[in-house]
Amino acid sequence: MAFAYGRTMRLSIRHITSYRYDKPVTFSDHRLFLRPRDGHLLQTESFEVATVPDARQRWVHDWHDNIVLVASFGMNEGDELRFDCSAIVRIRDHNPFDFILDEGATAFPFFYQPRLQRSLAPYLGRGRCGDSLQVRDWFHGAVPSPVSHPDVVAFLSDLNNAICRDIAYQRRDEEGIQSPDETLELRRGSCRDMAVLFMEACRQLGLAARFVSGYLYEPPADTGERVGNRAQGAMHAWAEVYLPGAGWKGFDPTNGILADHCYVPSAVSDEPTNVDPVQGSFFAAGAVDSHMTVELIIEAMK
């Protein structure tokens, strides 16, 4: 369906994560960073999670104000752990370039005011996502104007596009994130690996950046909207940069675009491991083999 500027659309999200074990185990509390983050452009109409085994559910807010579901399984035992999440969200269309920057923050480089620097300190720390000694050398060879640029948004778009161009997408459902240096050496990575590389480059350049986990809706080809999401069929990750006057603005290096109305964030953090979508452990006597499967379906609703 066509989606005109200023209108709203409703999305249905079905996200199923299953773990199979070769013998019965018990489970710790699990924390789910899967509920969409409400804001002035996005409202969650419903969000429900069915679990196997049954669990007592409660909601908490973490220090980034993410809405986290805690599932407590008690002494329930089983050879399967399953989270079946269903959500309906309403999103207002918006132009990702429709913002106004403060006068002193329109070009690169710029400097945050001391008050902002103190507040943004967790998002300015370099090297917090692993080895990153190769980032600056790669950046100077990949971006057309690496030292200065009259338009900071165009500058960040060049960085975004450089990662999309230089790094091949590789889906990885298993836990863990490559360091920026590892991603550059392999020249491939998942969406979260590319988001971390983008964040590290920004931080080395003095720009505050944070990690975003969520969903990306791919409109049908016959709607005339952009197509070609390299991470389709899985949860997505991208990055946000703090630009004075505009706030946190999303950049998706996996697809080389700015985050628009098709992006549904569920969690943000200064470090990606803080917002792994499903967090928890299992207990068993002896070694246990396990296997994880993920199914994600996102559809527009009439």
C-alpha cells in the first residue's frame, strides 16, 4: 500500500525465538528487549508474549528507559524454550532529513557544549566495543572528505554509505558481536557488526553514537517505496548520532540509508551487549547441546 508523507500506517510484527535442548533443562529469568519504544512518531497498540514453558511476566525500565519484559520460569523444566511475540504498532510517516541543526553543529567537525559533553560521555567512549585500531585508517581511505565537510549530515551519510559499500552483509543469529577491526579484516558482518563499526568511527571523530536494536519493515515492491533491505527476515540493528538541535538521528550502515518510518526501535544503549534481544541462561547437569531458530514476519495492516 502506498504510504504518503504525514499519514500513518499500522504494522503487525510476529517474532518467534525458539531454543531446543537435547535434554531437559531449567531456566534463569530471561530479559526481553523486544517491545517497540513508544514516541511521538510511534505508538505500540499491543504487545504480547507467549512462552514455553509458562512464565510469570513483569515489566521494568532499564537505565536507558528501554521497556524490558522479565520472564520468570521458576522450577519449570523442559527441552524447549520459546518466546512468541506479537505486536501491533502505529507509525507516522516522516522525512528523516526534516530537522534543523543548531547553528554551531551544521558542519563537521563541531564540538559539543560542556554540558552536553558530560551528559553524552557514555556515547563518546572510544574502543568500548573491542579492537578498533584500523578504523581511522579505513575511514580516511573510504570517505571522500574525511577531515572536514560543510554539511555534517552529508558527511555522516558518506560514512554510512562507505560501510554499506565495503562490508558484505552476513546474517548471524548466534550471540556475539565482531570488533570493528575484525569486521574490517573480514570485510563482512551482520547488521549489528556494521552498526558497531559506524559507532566506533563516529566516536573516534568526536561524535556521540549509540546502538539501536529493533525491526525494519520492507514495503512490498509494488508500493513504489524503497526496497532492498539486506537484513530482511531478522531483527535489525543500526546506530544513532546525537546532533544538537535535532537530537538522536538514525543511520543504517547495513543498507546505507537514514532511519525513516520503516524503522521500529525496541532498545537503545551505549553498548550493544546491554540490549541483546533475549538475555538469560539455562541450567543442567553435564553438557547440553542447543539450537536456536528465529522467525520474523512484519506486515502492513489495512
